[in-house]
Amino acid sequence: MERSPLRSRIQEKETMTVLQRIRPSIVGLLSALLALFLIVGQLGAASALPSQTEGPLILPGTDGEPSTGTVTVHKYEQGDLWGVPSNGAVMDVDGTPIAGVTFEAQQIEAITVGTTEYDLDLSTIDGWQHASKLVLDDGAWLYDGAAATVQLGTTYTANTGATTYSPAVFQDLPIGLYLFTETKVPIGVTKSEDWVLSVPLTDPVERTSWLYDINVYPKNGVSDISKTVNDADAAKVGDTVEWTIIGDIPLDANPDYSQYRDVSETNLKFLPPTAYVVEDQLDDRLKPVSADPTVVTLTSGGIELAVGTDYTVTAEQTAGSKVTVTFTEEGRAKMALAASKASSATAVDVQIVLTTEVVTLNSPESLKGTIGDGLIDNQALLFPNSESIEWEMPVPSNIPETRWGDLVIEKISSTNHQAGLSGATFQVFETKADAEKGTNVIAIDGVSEFTTGKDGIVRISGLRASDFENGNPIQDEKDWQYYWIVETKAPQGYELQAEPIRVAVTGAQTSALVIPVENNPHNADFLLPHTGASGTWMFTIGGLVLLGGGVILAVRRKADTKSGD
């Protein structure tokens, strides 16, 4: 490097923007401020320094100056604000504090370049001069542009409270240069990068004294995830249910952003996430509708995402599989660009619409071919950064559910309620109109007619709950999704049911809904009336009557004609 990035940053602004996130690549920033204002002539900036009579000539830890200082770290969510100047003094900051963050402060005692070692004793002018040349660039230490290593001394620890927030306070830190690291953050919080801070700083008000009680305000991007279900158009096994996942974009302020230039891919307010992955482990009764069952968008900003380029999707078309959406570097850059351009960065989210097919269980054997307990819930997991992947600490979503149930029809005789009737066949419809016309019959796993067994019972498994829709109960019964059952074949010796029967599958039930359907014995043991006589209207009520091998249909219009003769 021709000149120290540290000195360039000082010339650009003389205070550190801690609120946005203290840049780790310029590790000597604050210490350089000290050198700039306090060490006369050492950095070639004598014209900017106080005169010998105005400035403090006594170095820290010498001639009665304190040998220790305190650093208080105030931790807040990033929010929409990019950052405001911070100079070590106490600030009035609006924002949401973050508890559960742990910091380490390690004193940097010396720098080694090749075989040469430089001591970082900040009670000496040489120590300040060496500190001003130290840079941390993407994890690599540089001293005056050359590769270097640092010797770390004592480690100090502080946190922002386990559950209730309080600032992290490092008390009685010996005079020196310190590397600050976030070692633990709550789930969903993106860590701030490491930063370096000297103890003490130049007093930002007096300018002629040291500041030993230092306050810093690094911010963190905080990510959450939510999930909703849309099953309003689903009624039976084989229909589709949509799950909408909304994931926050972690807002990590970019210290290189210039507010004097337009936001662009090279001038972002917020840095791209280091990783961004959404996982969805499906219930065994859900199956992705295709190899790419998702539609992925950004909710604001007008920036489109392309599958394969901006993100990849992994999904096996089997029940109970895992669907994974992984954003590429290109996709994460688009996320940062959308957040940077938005008038409200927190309004820009990642939206994933996942479409699944509801299927019956394949195991265990006792439940095979059924919908089981009917409670199908689904939770998504968000990995908003590389640390969450490395530490296996995803952010879980809420758990919406879609409710399904069984309809059990028990066919009995009207004259003997204890006798189950086998051989009765039924069809199920979503509407009364369909039931009356025999159109749009419901099919479960390819079966559209359901016949009672020897015990007179038939189970129809896999109908969506009538009183539960889109993850919420339906309070008004008139808005329920009712079903209509139609008997298409009566047991031998019995009459068909004349009218469709309305039934409801309630989501609150813990067992299958049993609908007893009574059948009258053939002609109810009465003699058949002659066609056209007064008994013709009875045929309309009774429906179809099997007589000998033929079928007699009684039509009301015909009865009306006869009565008018």
C-alpha cells in the first residue's frame, strides 16, 4: 500500500461511525485519532494538532495519567438507519437493544513483520506510531502494507445480559490497543465483524485531554421468519396447499457506503449476507408438486430473482421430503441492493411460496392410506448468515397447520339399527349442486366410489376440515366447507337415499366423523301403487326403486299431468 488506509479514513472523517458497524479493515482508526491529535509531528499532520500548550503532553499511564480505562458496548438492532457518527462519548440512541450478546476484548501487545517485532506500548510515542500502521483486511493483518502477525495478550469478557438487556462493560482495561470480537449472539442475529479500539481516546469535546470512559455502539442485523398457509381451495387428498415463507434480510451496515453517491452494486448501504438458506422439512402427508415447487421473490425494490442464478432449489418429489432454497452470491448481492435502495430497508423481505400436494400416509401399516390424525403442520428454518450454518442455529418460523379428517359412513337398517348393511356405495361432493348433478365427484387416491363392508361401515379418509381454513378456525358455520354424500347403490333389498346428505368434518374432532345412514327395506313392506295413481309422489320422495329387474322412475311432472286429467 502506498499510503495507510487508516490515514485516508482520518482525512475523510475524524470520528468513527460505530453505530453502523465498526469496520474491521481499518483497525487503527480510533488509535489514529489519538495519534493525529496528540502525538505532535509523528504522522505528518502537525497542522491539525493542538499546540504544545493546548494539547496534552502527558501520555496515557505516565505522570499521573490513569493506567486503565472502561469500554461500554451498547448493542442495538440495525434497523433502517445506516449510521450516525460516534466518537466514544455517550449518545442518545433510538433502537431495539439486543440481550444475549457476548464480547471478548484481547489486548494486542506486539506486531511481527518478518523477523522484526514492534511493541504496542501506548504509554510511548513509538507504540502509538506502530498502532497507526496496523490494518486488518478481510481477516489478514497488515503492517504498513506488509503481511504481519499480532501477539494477543489477556482476554476480557463481557455480555449484554442473558435475558434482560444491559450494556456490556469492560472495566479496568489496561492502557493499550484491543481487538473486540462478538463470540456469541442470539439466534437470528448477524454478528458484527471484529473491530480494534484503543484505550484511551482523545476527548471529543475538550480535544486536549484523554477519554478513558469510552462508549461504542455497534449494531447487528436481526432476522426473523414467518409462515402462513393457504388451503382454501383444497378439499381432498390430491389437492394442493400453498405455504408462504417470509424471511427478513439481515441488515449489516456497509462502512464504505458514501451518501454522496447513488446507491449501486458498488455503493451499498448494507452488505450482502454471508449466507442465506431456507429449509422446509415437509410432513409425511405433504409432497412437493415438482422438482422446483417454489416461487422466490423480493417483496420490494423491483429486483427480480432467477432460479439457478440467484438461488437454487433442492426438492425430491416424495412425501415428507426436505425443500431447501439456497441463495448464491449473486442472489445475496441483489438482496443487499434491494435493501439499500428501499426507502425502508426493513420492508424488503425474501418471499418463498411453496406448493405441496396433500397425500395419504404410506406408513405405518396401520395408518397406510389414511390421513392419520389430520393435523398437518409445517415449520421453516432460516439460516441468515454463515455462522448460523456453522453453528447449526437456524431461526425457526411459527408453525401454521392445515387440518384434515375422515368421514365414516355407517349403513344401517331403519327397522334394525343394530344391523350394519354391506354393499352400499356412496360418492362425495364439495357442493350440493354437484351432488344433485353427479358432477365433480371427489376422488381419494383415484377412488371415487366408497362401498360399505360386512360391518356396514366405509371410511373416506382425507377431507379438509370444514371449520378450519388458512390456518384459522372459521367462526360462522354458514362459511364452513360442507360436503355432500350421495348413495349411488343401495344394499340388496333396500331403497336408495333420495337426497344428498350434508356433512361437516370438524377440525376439533379427535376421531373420524361417523354418519349413520338409514335405509328402508325394499318398499318398506308396502304394496306398490299403480303408476299414475296418488302414490306416484311417493316415488319422488323415495328416489329409485328396484322392481324385478327394471327401474321405475317417478317424475313429478308426470304426476302433475295425471292429476290434471
